[in-house]
Amino acid sequence: MNKTEWVDLKYLSGFGNEFASETPSYPNALPKGKNTPQKAPYNLYMEQLSGTAFTAPRETNKRSWLYRILPSVKHYPFKKIENGLITHNWNEEEPNPNQLRWKPFDLPSNEQQIDFVQGLATICGAGDARLRHGIAIHVYSCNVSMIDKAFCNSDGDFLIVPQKGTLFIKTEFGKMCVAPNEICVIQNGMRFSVEIEEASRGYILEVFDNHFVLPYLGPIGANGLANPRDFQTPVAWFENVKGIHFKIILKFQGNLFESHQDHSCFNVVAWHGNYSPYKYNLENFMTINTVSFDHAVKLVLIE
């Protein structure tokens, strides 16, 4: 892993905001006042990634426009591959009403070469990805980076919680560095790749229906818990790499499929919208009544 390319990463602040970002090497790549001009700047390909039905009401509609060097459909057909330890078949095991706990999961041995996708294992879940309803809980354990390879989840959103080792995540929207005590969310349909610098392990919560939202604060008031401005979304970044054997691993209806193409999928030079990956540092979570670093409400008495 080239550590220098992960230095001084920049992020956009906010949760569910309408963001716009373009790389400095492609100035004005975002069309002005339109999404799909007859001819895009720099002859880029224009694609919309939808996180909801495109007819959803404005207040719940999730979508982003991506402007890329090559279209995302330029790949060979997907073919079914082994699922490994990933499953959504909850009938494989008999029900067990007892309290269960797990010791830390083993890291791959030095003799193994396991990347993030190969190290995914399902622990439990409920519902059905085909019905777009339910959840699954996975762990990951890996000791090598994903090279010329990306993963895409078409079943739901991934909330990734590193427990050991920092994850250096490339997405079509940009790059994120996610360390232990941070979390990140990579939403349905977004391609990403994970690089590491040491054997790494962590947890994943997958939701099949809707997307993660910030809860209402109720009697807490206007402030407290997770503040929207503390969520960070990557800025646009791309790599124009061609003439390679690049794999795309797709999770679709609980199964894994593989395709390949002759270029990197991370070729988005600009994007805008409210549907994007993001990260959050748990140190910014403002608990109530501990007064650990902030007050939820400032009351001023005026006489």
C-alpha cells in the first residue's frame, strides 16, 4: 500500500447533505445548472446512482450524479462464485434461545492471503434481502489489501466498525481512512475497495431496507448525541488506470457474483447529490448528562 496517497485526506461535512465535488485536475467537470447536457465536459459519461425509487418524494429521495471517464456498465457479464462464509439463509442452523457470546475472531495466519471480501463471514441476521427487509451481521478478518478489485453490495447498506487495524477505503466518490473508534457507511450500489497495512478485523451491520438516519432527539432538544456536522463524506478522487484485469465482486440477493474489466472502476472525476458514503468518529458522540465535553442546551435566564 502506498501510504503517501492517504495523507491529508479532505472531507465534506454534514449528514445527508446535497454535496458537490470535483477533482482539481478536471475544473468545471460538473455541468452548470443541469445534470445531463447533450455533451458533458471533457466528454465524461453521466450516470445517476439512485438510493431510492427515482419517484420517491423529494424529502426522502436519495440520488447522486457521477461524471466518469468510462461508463460503469463497461464490464464482462457477472458469473456466480462461491459465497464463502456469507449467507442470508437463516434456516441453515437450528434456533438457539440461549445467551451466546463470541471471543475475538481469529486473524488470518501468515500462510494465508485473505483480503476484505474473502474474509467476510456472516454471524446472524433476520429477514430477506430479496424482500428488501431485515438485517445481517457480519465480521471481516483480513491480512492483505484488495488489489485491482472492488466490492459492491446490491442488497443493502454496510455499516463498518473496525476493531483492529485502520481501513483505507477507495470508493467511486473518493477516499476514506477509517480507524478503530470510527465507523463508516457504504450505501447500496456503491463500489469500494479496502487497503490495509496490518492484519485487520471488525464488524459489519447490513440493513436491507431504507438507509441509516439520525434519530429524533425528543425531549433532549435540538442538540446532542451525534451532531450532523461531524459526519464526513469524501471529496472527489479518481484513478485513470487502464489495461489491467480489474475484478468486480457483487453481492446480489445473498449470493456473490464476479465480473472483470480492463480498467479501474474508480474513475469518477466529479459528482453531486445526497447519496454518498460517509464516516464518523465516535469520539464526537455527545452523551447526555455526563457533560463529557459539551452541554446539550444552553439556558439563559433574562429578567
